[in-house]
Amino acid sequence: MASTITTLKLGKMDNFIHFITDNASKQTFVVDPAWDFQAIQRHLSDNAFVLTGVLLTHSHGDHISALSEVVDSYQVPTYVSENEYQLGRVKVPPTFVKDQDSIALGESRVSVLATPGHTSGGVCYHVDNHLITGDTLFIYGCGICIFEESDVEQLWDSIQRLKTLPDDTLIYSGHDYATIKTDTLGNQKKTNPYLLIEDKPFFIDFRMQLQSQYRSIPFSRRRLPSTFNGFTPACYPRLFLNPSIGHLWLRCPRPVAAIAH
């Protein structure tokens, strides 16, 4: 494999700061530098990484608070989507990326996947079998859509797109919000409710209303209750527990897949 991912966990919001390193050249991108510039600097130095750029998945403050220090110290470009830059939070000169762009990193190539929803210009980065998802997709979860620039319907579309990647893809999310740090997409397609729900209206309702009632960090494979209190509209799936596999199944006129937490 041409590249390696290393990770720091920094800050009071349990952010993961990922480093993509080309194995042959040691050239490295840091993704979403935040919270502790000195820790980022030490990680680069201790591993003899050669920083050649910054990749931004999105521009919320907990993902960019160390951006200016990194750029000022290393004089490297910042790759960000134009839609994200237009939100006005990135204060360094941008190098714009768009969907399906390929960014060179030594002998490696990093592909850009536009995944709006959590923010209007959110992207993921795909290199070898690694997928850095920012706040689009978490282990056993996905990003919130409560901001002015959020769009839960776009998030649905973005997650459907990510589901088409190979099952052996390794997910590296933007926060330590689960009982495990990373997982394969194939495993998450069996255990992450947002990858299991196949009905768009229910996805939207679960993301915007129901999750806060029945789930809390750290997310896990823990089962939901066998019923949702107040979950009564006829258009919603009927819920029942299948003890033979330990999954919560959804039944409705259009079949929906199992949900397991």
C-alpha cells in the first residue's frame, strides 16, 4: 500500500487529526488541523514526515483552529472546496478542490469526494483503501444537520454515495464518538443505522428528531429499545426486535434494512 494514516486525538471535542503519508517519500497531508499546533508539529517531527499540504473536510472551528499556525509555519497550500471557503471561516489562501479531483502526494493520489450535508461544501478524501470522512460519517453515526449551511437531504445523498465504495474501505472520521476508532465500510453497513436505513424520509426523521432520544456518545452496536415512544404516524416503519441476530428491524410498506447500534 502506497500510503499510511496516522492520527492524533486532540481537544475537548475529541477531534481526530489525521495525517496521510506517502510511504515512499514521507510527504504528508494533515487533515483538519485543530486544537494543538505544537502536538501536530511534534507528530510531524517525531515521524520525519514532510508536510506538503493541508486538507480540509469542512470549516467548523473545531476542525480549523490550528490552520493558520500550520500554514504560517510550513508555508503549504490549503485544499478546500469553493463552497466551503465561501462560508467565510477559512482565513488562509485556498487551493480549491472539487468532486473527483485527484491530488498528488509523492507516489500516492488522494481523491476528492464531494459530500455536502453537514456543511454545504463538505468533502471526504479517499486514498488507497482509506476514507477520511470528517463529520459526514462517523463510526456508528453521521454528522448533525443543525447549522445554517446544513442540508439533511444532501447528507442522505452523500451517505448513499459513500455506501458504494468497496467494503474493505477503512473509515477515519473526524471525532472519537464511538466505542472503536475505525472500522471497515462493510462492517459499518451492517451496524451503522445511517447506512442501514434505506428509506429517505425515515433517515431524515431519525437524524433530525429521533437520534437524540435514543442514542448518546459513545456510539456502539448497542440495540435500540423495541419501541419508540410516540413513534406513531402510520407512514413510519413498525419496529420489532429480532433476537436471533440481535438487530432492530424496521418494517414498513417499502422494506427497510436492519438497524443495529
